[in-house]
Amino acid sequence: MVKLSLPSHLEDKIFEIKFNSGDNISKIISYFPLVESEIQEILSFLDTKPSDGFHSIFIDKITVEEWENTKEQIKKKFKDELFDIDAAS
């Protein structure tokens, strides 16, 4: 599997990068919707666009300041909730 190297300010916003069977990126999932400039910056690091595009877990749009102030809490809460789901299965 190919590892995509992105600048930390973008990598930080991405929850998951999914690959198809050919090791091509099929989907990029961020915590919150990326702005167009962020998408364009990510695309500049790729050979082709993700086949299934860009998606986000949450639909709310937040500012850079809001993200910087809450990202650790959001990531921790989301990972803890996923862990709880896995433990219940």
C-alpha cells in the first residue's frame, strides 16, 4: 500500500485514506469538510483524483481556529467512541 505524504496541517485533518485493490486512492475521509484550497493542495500530491472523491465524517464547517482549538478533543472522542463500538461487538 502506498503511503501518501502530506504536510502536517492537511494530514491532521484527515481521518482515513482508503485504497482500492490497485493501490490507488479511492477515498479521502476528513473529520470536517475540506475547503477547496485544501482539496487542491492534496490533489497536487496525487497522480489522479480519488475515484470515490473526498468525504467527511461531520457535515459542519468549522474555521481553522475552531479546528486548532478543538481537534485533540474531537479526535479523542471519536476514537474512544469507535473503540467502544468495537468492544461491544
